[in-house]
Amino acid sequence: MDDNPIEQFRNMKLPQVPLKSVITGVVSLVAVFTLFSTVYQVEPEEVGVVLRFGQYSRTTNPGLHFKLPFVEAMTRVPVQRQLSQDFGFQTASSNARNGLAGQQRRVPEEAVMLTGDLNVAVVEWIVQYRVADPRQYLFEVRNLEETFHDMTEAVMREAVGDRTVTEVVTIGRQDIESTVEARLQELVNQYQMGLTIDQVVLQDVNPPDPVRPSWDEVSQAQQQRDRLINEALAEYNAVIPRARGEAQQAILQAEGYALDRVNRAQGEGSRFSTIHAAYRQAPVVTRQRMYLETMQQILPQVGRKVFVAEDSTDVLSLLSLDGGARATTATLTDTTERTRGNQ
Amino acid sequence: MNRNLQILVALALGVGILLMTSVYTVTEIDQVIITRFGEPISDPITRPGLHLKTPFVDKVNRFEKRFLEWDGVPNQVPTRDRRFIFVDTYARWRIVDPLRYLETLQGSEITAQSRLADILDGETRNAVARHNLIEIVRTSNRQPADTTINIQEVQETLEVISTGREEITREILKAATAAVSEYGIELLDLKFKRINYVPEVQQDVFARMIAERQRIAEEFRSEGQGESARIQGERERDLAQIQSEAFREAEELRGTADAEATQIYAEAYGRDEEFYAFTKSLETYQRTMDSSTTFILNTDSELLRFLEQPR
């Protein structure tokens, strides 16, 4: 033995391992590895795309499958899963590192856009899509998700750029959604991205924050207008139908008056005619009778009766006695005179 | 025996290395140019699969076959109507002539991206400066839909454009296509991703938007008051109409009835005017005389003439 370390190494006693077990170990290791690169499973929502030496070979459906080890490679594509991208905001689930699940973070540079009347709107939306053609999805476009994101932003701004800010914020939502959806699908087909757009959904669509109070003022003013109009209409409705009814009432009352008047006239007229016809039979005696009958009726009711001699002239002195200026005084002299004269 | 095994292993290793260096794969996503001592010796190989080459001397240069992205940085650009905006564009491109691409850009994508940026940013700047802002924002002359705000006084209109966003991007694309073709690059499309006002302008725009909203709010208030006054006037007019019409009709009815009654009376009483006066007088006496009446009768009267001297 010398001190040369090489000599020492050479003379070191290796542990005695039988050659046979070494070969068995290596062979079984290789066998296991080969098995793992031969068998693969495709989950229900995916398909497996198999490449042989980098060349597309086949697409396999869910289930257990075999491929050639080492020369074939398999990529899974989730064709059934609905994928989605957020614009103008990010949900924490897509950015799980910070652990704030469900919380949203605004991305204003994506959301702020110009409208067709050169105003500014803040639009947030999501796009849901699916892989329709796994081959195109894998092989036609690099950084597909990013490209898709850029495209969608451009298409949304195109749509918003053709609308007034009022339209965008109020009634244009559905119109924008369907326009963007159609245009996006068109571009996806043009780029051969192998995607289908399921839907475009607008989330919060607002005027920019500094402008918002004035928008609220508009809706307030709108409500104020509606209130004023409604109040005026209410007042109108409170007065006019009633006036119509009252007008009807006045007319009906007049009709009543008219009926009354005419009927009375007819009644009195026919009474007179009847009496007159009878009177004509014996005018003198009837006249006498009527006069005396009337007197008979009147005189018992009269409070004071004063009989004056034919030649008495001082009637007034008599009257002053009772001092009753309030009393009705009837002097029959003239009447009798006239009555008599008319006979 | 031991020695033979060693030779066998060495031989296998040698063959293995030789094989490894004389085959290469082309995948679905790339294309290859073989260079021998730096000299391209073949057309681009785009067919995916296993291919052969001369070992050691041939070098495989891979290029992307897919559509590639180019994402511009926001540029501050003035439009023709002197408005300063940030323009952010993106483009899709691909390598159509790898040989050219290799020769002109040494096959470096970083170089390609910066060449694209130079060309596209320049063309975008030119195009934007040639057009008014509205042309860049709008695509078509679509008419705005009726919003609830579109009362007659507050009609919102969109300015009419002659070129439009899509046409402008097409112009940029056309100009850039010629410039990039020398690099073996094809541009597929270019779009304005974002167009925004620069911050100072943005403040002005916000102020204008606020003023615009306030104007609309005023219109609403004024419309409300006006409409309310109109309805009030309508109410007063309708009321006057209803009441006066009713009055007229009632008076007409009364008048007609009065006339008819008068005619009836005249006809009946006219047969004997004197008798009418007699009976009506008697009737009146009956009605007017009561307990408060002092009745002075001359003994000469029709009633009392028998009192003094019964004949």
C-alpha cells in the first residue's frame, strides 16, 4: 500500500452487489418509466392532442389511452370548460396569490374609453368562451389568451366609439353586447384561434367618477320633471271629471225646470179653460158666486176688519188709531168699484 | 468478455450520438432553416415531423410559424384637430419568409419587435395626425338610438365621419406592410386597442361632460315646469268650457220652456182676458190676506151692501 490517493481509490473495496440484481433494477426502472409515458388518461371535460415527432397525429376523447413512449407527446385541451376573461377589473380568484378570494381589483386603463360623442365612459365586462377547435387553439396563435384580450378590448372600444355616452350608460347595453359578440367571433375566425364566443356580458358601465354627480343630477331632474307633470295631471283629474258631472247636473236641473214649467202651464191653462167653459154657461151668477166665496174664505182669516159707512171719508184717522204701520191694509173700495164697473 | 462489453457500449454510444445529431423534429408551431457553417442550404422546412440532416456541420434554426403578437406602448399623439390623445395599438404578424427574416434580423425576435415598433408607431402617428379625433373614435355613421333623454330639446347627435376607425387602421396597415415585407414579415392586422385623452385634456372633457349633463338637467326641469303649466292651463280652459257650455245649455232649456209656457198661458188666458184677471185677482186675495191684515170695508161695497139696507 502506498499513499497515492489514486491507488487508494483503485484498491477500495466496493460493496459486493451481484451484477444480476443491478441489471434487474435498471430494467424495471426503465419499464416503469416507459409505462408511465405510454398510458395516459383524458378527463371528461378535455381532449388529448397527440403529436408524433412534433407532428399532429390524432385527437383522443376522454378515457384511458396509449401512445408510443418518447416519440409521442400529448397535450390536454379543456374543450368543455367555459373559459372567461375579465375586462376593467380582476377577480382575486384569477390572481389567487394574495388570498383575497372574491375581491375585485379595478383595472381602469382597460375600462376607460371614448364614446362616439367624444365623452368618456367606464365600461367593465366579461367574455365567456370555449375551445371549439383544439388544433387551431394549440398551433395557430402564440400567446392566445393575451391576443384574445387585446382583440376584445379593441372590439369593445370600436362598439362604444360608435355610440353616445348616454346610450352606452343607459339603454345600449344589450346592443353593445351582441355587436361585440358578433364582431369578436368574426375576428376569432379570421385569426384561426379555434374559439367560440359564448357571450359578452357588460358589468358596471358608468360615467367617469368626477362626472357622476352631474349624472345623478340629471336623473334627479328627470324625476322632478315627471313629478311636476304627474302633479299637474293629478290636479287636472281632480277637477275636470267633477266639473263634467256638475255640468250634467246643471243641464238636468234645467231640463227639470223646463218640464215643470211647461207642465204647470199646461195644467193651469187647461184648468182655466175648463173653468171658463163652465163660467160661460152663466157668467153673472158665477162671477157673483166666485167673488162671494172668496170673500167668505178671506174674511175669517183677516186679523182686523173695519166697516166704514158709505159717506165716511176719514178713513185715515181711523187707521192711525192702531198705529200698525206694519199691518197690511186693504181697501176694497176701488176693487169693488172696478168689479162692479166691469160687469 | 468484460473488454468486449466495454467496446459494445462505446460503439452504441457513438452510433447514438451520430443518430441524435443527424435527425431533428419540426413541430406544428415552427419552421426550420438548415444552415451549414452559417450558410443557409435549404428552403424553409415547414412540414412537421422527423427530418434528417448532416451531423455536426448542419445547424437547425427554428422560427415561429404561428401568428405572433405585437403590443405597442401608449403613444401621445396629436390629432389633426389638435387634440392630444394616447394611442395604444396592437398588431398580429407572422414570419412568412424565414430566410429573409434570418438574413435581415439575424432571426432575433427582439430585433423584429423593435423594428415593428418603429414602423407601426411611425405609421400610426402619421395616420392619427392626418385625421380628426372623431374619425379615429367612430367606425360608422350609425345613428344613436333613442334614449330616454331624447326629449325634443335634448337631441343627442353623433358627428358624421368620412373615414372612420377601421379605414384608418387599414391605411396604417397598408403603409406598414410594404415596410415590413423586407424582413420576411407579414402583418395580418392592426387595431387601436386603446385611445384615451391625455390627463390635462381629460379634465377639460370631464368639465364639458358635467356642463352637458347640467344643461340636460336644466332642460328636464324646465320641461317639467312647462309641461305642468300647460296642463294647468288645459285644466282651466277645460273647466271653463265645461261649465260655460253647461250654463248655456241649461239657459237654453229654461228659455225654451219659458217660451213654451208663455205661449200655453197666452193661448189659454187669451180666450177671455177679463175673466182671467178676475180669477187671478181672487186667487191673489186668497194668498195675500192673513191675520195681520186690517180689512176696511165700505158699507157700500158689493159684500156689505145688504148690511145697511137689505132690499
